[in-house]
Amino acid sequence: MEDRVRHYELRLAAVPSRFEAVRRITAAHLRYWKFTSLVDSALLGVTELLANVHQHAAGGEECVLRLRAAPDCLTVSVHDADPTLPVAREAEVWEVSGRGLAIVAALSKEWGAQVEPDGCLAGKVVWFALSADPVRPEPLQAPQVRRTLTRPRLTVDPLRPSAPLRTAPLVLPGGGLLDDDEHRVPVRPARARPVAVPRR
């Protein structure tokens, strides 16, 4: 199972001017991993975690974004240098911020935060997980067989466009025709006409 787990790591400065580029990179990886249905939720969660680092991290705006894609789960985590753990709160109606962790909790199946004393950034990590349906190969479909026409095609008489459709006769090898009633109609072979050859 572990060999099917995919990882991606991106070190960046959590400044708003970089958020759009991070979202594009994240979306590209998720689509490549066949997690297209999780793109919108993952991008919203990534944006909220990066915004929290930008607004609240006392250790600076440098952080590390990590993606871990298992067959049935996607985990997104953001590591920064501030060991202070975030606290989810209920924002008042008139407040324009303070809902980041509430949004992350609403869109994910679980989330959390913990102090991380070791690693590339000694501080904390905030993460969330999204459920994903296992990628199954599409069933093979039998090739469609085209049926050949056993009856002649219907045509319109060019001399009488308003006439009803009739069946075009089939020419038989013996020089006859096969009409609509499947009766053989004799056909008189055409006589060969002499061709005048100019003298030199």
C-alpha cells in the first residue's frame, strides 16, 4: 500500500502574492494523481492555512506545504516556525476574518495541529484530510460491430422528387435486377455501338 502513496513538498513564503501560484501547482498535482473531485476543497483549505501563517505566525512567513495522496485519502499539511498552536473559534457576524479553521474543519473529514520541534522548520504543523474514492480502471467495452445492410437502401426518384421513397434495385451477376418483391427482372443487355476512328 505504501508504494501507492505519493508525496509532494513545496517550500515557500506565505505571502498573498504567491497564493495563486501555489493553488495552480496543487491543482496540477491532484489532477495528475486522479483526485480531480478533491481539487476545490483542497485549494480552499490550502488558502486558509497559508493565510493563517501570513497573519499569525510569529516565526516568519516561511512555511512548507506537503501533500500526501493515498488511494483513499488526501492529506494536506502546512509547517511553519511558530510553535503556538492555532485555536478554532466562532467568528462574530460582523468580523471579516477568523473563520479559517472553521472552514477547514467543515470541508475535511478530520484536521489537527501539533508542535513539531524537529524537521526543516521547528514550529508546528496544521493539517487536514479529505476522503477520496479509490481510482478504479474503467471497464473494458466490447467493440461495436457494424451491421451490413441486407436490403438495398431507399432512394428518391430524381425525376419525380415528390414521389414516395422506393427501393433501389440491385444488379445481379446474371444481368438481371432484384426489385422490391425479390423477383428477378430480366434485363436486355445493351448493344455495343461502333466507334469511329479518325484516319490519319
